[in-house]
Amino acid sequence: MQQAFAGQYKRKYPRRVFYGSVGILIHGHYFVSECTTLSEGGLSFLHETPLAPEACLVLTFKIPDNAMLSVRGEIKNSRKNKTPGGKSLIFGIQFLPLPIGEKRRIRAYVSARSEDEPIL
């Protein structure tokens, strides 16, 4: 969700670049893909084939503090990847309600962004 704010967009949750593997279970099929961003509210990942909008899925990933997280989410959007030679689609996932411990771990990782990392 974005809100217009003095000519800029302000997201509900800040995002951080996050390149790591994410296991995805959707409609009884499991695959591993590459995550691109992470926030307290969701994540984005790359995938080659279209997935159903608003489909529910289970995501499993490890953040740098060695915490393995398994969360439920819903596909909110998809767009073409503009990176040459990359996987063709980027999917935006919104997490379904998270346990407070998992939400805190993600928040701590995102807020630990270094000064030279861009704000997304």
C-alpha cells in the first residue's frame, strides 16, 4: 500500500534489498526462487512462469540472523523483470498475519540497513 505524501510515495513498511533463496509452496507445488526485497509486510521474488493473482502460498526463507521463517502470504501483484537475462516476472507478496516473533525478526533485519543501501 502506498500513500501520496508531498509528491513522494510512502509505503506502509520500509523495504530492504534481500537476495536469498525462498521456498514457495502453492497449490501443492513446491519450488525455490530468488527473493529480491523484504519488508515487515511482504516480499518480492523472481519466477519464470505466471502465478494466479491473489493465490495463497507458504514461503520459507532464512534471514541473515540465521532465523528460518515459514510464513503464509498472498500474491498481490506481478510485473515484468526489466533485467536482461533475468527471470521474466517479479511477484509481490503480502504476508498474512504473522506471529509477533517473526514480525520482530523481519523488522530488525530491515531496520539494520546500512547507510549505503538504498531506501526502497
